[in-house]
Amino acid sequence: MSAEPIFMRAVRFFITASGSRRAILFLGILAAVVVSADDLPLKKDSVRFAVIGDMGTGDKAQYEVARQMERSRETAMFDFVTMLGDNIYGGNSAADMKKKFEDPYRALLDAGVRFYASLGNHDDPNERFYKPFNMSERRYYSFRKGNVEFFALDSNYMDPHQMDWLNKALHDSSAAWKICFFHHPLYSDGRFHGPDTDLRARLEPIFQSSGVRVVLSGHDHVYERIKPHGGIYYFVLGNSGELRAHNLRPSSDTVRGFDTDRDFMLMEIAGDQLYFQTISRTGGTVDSGVIERQ
Amino acid sequence: MKRAAVFLIAGTVCAQIFAPGFAQIGHPPVNADAVVIQDFEKRVAAYLQLRKSIESKLLRLKSTPSQEKIAQHGNELRSAVREARKNAGPGDIFTPEIAAEIRRLTATAVQQGDGDHIGQSLRHAEPVQLHLEINDSYPVDRVPLQSTPPSLLENLPALPSEIEYRITGRDLVLLDAKANLIIDVIRGLFS
């Protein structure tokens, strides 16, 4: 017998026996226990951030994911957010930026959370001048937080200039953790797009030789955690606004997939451990785990 | 005998690599491909100089929270470059010689081991069907950008930052990414 029917029977019994108000309280406590069981460790001086991808629709679902991020921040207190591209779909007028970025993330922006964008195929490359995206006027750039260095790439146009910059920046970096984020996934079991194998053939050798441990991408509107390749953990998170329901065709590469709702990720890096937690629009934990530094 | 065979193979390979690139016998040994590419680079540099000179007369675009300012700068820059290049025509930058060279380099990239990756990359991106003319802007608010496979970019003549090769349907366009302006087109490069 599965746990769910027992749980539902217990809830029904509790509602009958104790009235609806007590039942709601009981369910609230139970939900808090369930959620907190998967929470990040929230260690002192750790680097904490959220990850969103393919979010800039301006639709209700994007706002709901943003609300969930606010709730998570109450406990996780993350300082910044990495954006995996398709930051703004369609028009990019001032009104669009407000509706598709400033309004949904208003509470986070007001709290001083910084957003770091990478460019997707739906983005105007001149988004690099939009200050709240913190791109320092560049299509590709890096920034450091504690013992972690982040490399935001423009996977729309991986020309020799960018390849040379990336190769040098990654090999010169003394950070304990190196995380790359960009739009087009090197591995993906999303049916609509799938992996960009040409990009993979060019980038993966550089990632492996320079000690990159985690790669974050979007583009396919699903969530997927891929089996590590060459010691690198690949995540696809392209459903923080858009969703392509039931579009994931899991393969032997898939460790965890989610394609029925939107989500975002929390990450926490404390010393030699990177903790991650993927949280759905409705607040459930979709995936979680720990990655050890190599 | 074995050594002779090695020389023969090496000679054939060298002939295939270098023969099309050198001028006819009797002329100085100038690599014709290099001359064509040099000419292309000069034309691109001349365009970039024009655009930069126009841009220097505008208020410098700096990182700003105002999307209006970014859009306004883009509109002003585009209008001024369009005006300065109102007589620009196909082949001004992609001359017939460089267009032929780019066709050859693209075919080489596709035929090499990277060909499968390039094809897959093109299919798995978001292929777009667009017909753009010189001085058009790329309608990024309506049509997603097709990513250009890195293996292809590695094979094509190098461009300065902010000038890009972009694939639009079957065509290859030269895009000024900062001004968001098409500056030349090669039609029917991709089948």
C-alpha cells in the first residue's frame, strides 16, 4: 500500500475528528516539516543563489514562481540570481521590461538581490546595457562570489573571441568552484530542442581541463538533472516562466526530470559542498542533492 | 618505394590544400584566398569605422536602468547608419569573391567531422525563416535569433566584435549587433 492513501485517510480522519481549522493547522505544520526536511543546510558564510531560466513571459506563472522565490528567500536568504536566458520574450520596450522582469521580481530587487543575466535566443543582445541584468555591457562575463567564480556565456554566438576569453578566464581562475551558465544546453532530453552537440564539442574539453564542476542551461522548457559527464554536473532549467509540458523524454542520462510545472533552483556552496534544491511553482521540492568539489 | 609513396600522398594533399589558393603559374606566389579575405577584412573595418564615427556623435550608451535610453540609442544609431549607407547594395562587403570563399569554407566545415554537429546544432536551435535586406534590422522582438554553430564560426574569416555572421533561413547575413542592422547578405548559402 502506498503512503499517499494512508496520509489522505489520516487527513480525512483528522478533519472529521477535529474540525477544519485544526486540520489546516495540522497540514501547515506537516507541510513545513516536509519542506524543511529538504532545505539547504544554510551554513554560515556560504554562497547562496537562485537560478531561473526561460522566464520572461510576463504571464501569471512567472509571477507565481517569483512569489515562491520570495518565500524561499525568507529562510535561504540568497543574495543573487543567475538567469539562463530568454529573459524577455517578445517586445522589449520599457513596458515589457517592467512587466516581464521588474514587476515579477520587484520584492527581490527591492531587497537588494542582484540578477546576473545570460542571453537566450529570444533576447535582444543589447540587454547587456540594461543595468539590472548586471552584465557590465558585455555579452559574456564573469563574476566572483566568495570561493565561487561564475561565467556567463552567450551561447547564441560562440565565436573565437569568446572561446579565447573563456579558455583564458577559466584557466586563470583560482576559484575553488567554477560554474558556467548559458542558454543552450550541452545535454538535454527535451524533445523540442535537445542538446547542442556542436557547442558541446567546443566547450566540454575546456570545461573539463579547467575544473568546471557545474553547468546550468535553459532553452528546453523543462527541468532535468543529467548524469555527470567527465565530472561535470549539467542541469537544464528552462521552465521558470515558459513550460513545455510532457516534453521530457528521459534517457539513461536523466537523473531527475520535471516537465509538468514551472520551477527554479536554489544553490548553496559551503566549502567543498554544493547543495541544490529545485522548487516548483507550488512550493514542492522537485529535486535536491549535494555535489562534492573535485 | 615506400618513401616515394609517402611523398606522392603528401604531394597530393599539399596540392589539394594549396593549389586553389595560389595564383596561376608565372605570377608571384600570392595566396589568392588570403588576398580575398584581406579585402573582406578591409571592407568590414571600413564599415566599422563608419559606424564608430557615427556613434561618436551620439550620447555614449552606458549601462542604464532605463530601457527607453537603450532603445533610443539603438534607433538613433540605426537611422544614422542607414542614412550614411542608403546606397549600400548586395556585394559591397560580401563581394562575389568573398561570397565564393565563404561558400567554400562553409562546405568544408560541413563536410569535415564537424558537419554532423553543425547540422544538428542548426536543427536543434530555433530555425528561422526570414528574408532580410541590407539596412533592415533583425526583428528580435518577433523572431528568435538562430544561433551560429561555433564550428562554422571557427572556419569563417574572423570578424571584429559586434559584427556577426547570422543565419536567417537559407541566407547568411552580416549583422552589426550593436546597431542591430543587416550590412550585407549571401543568399542561399544553406539548403
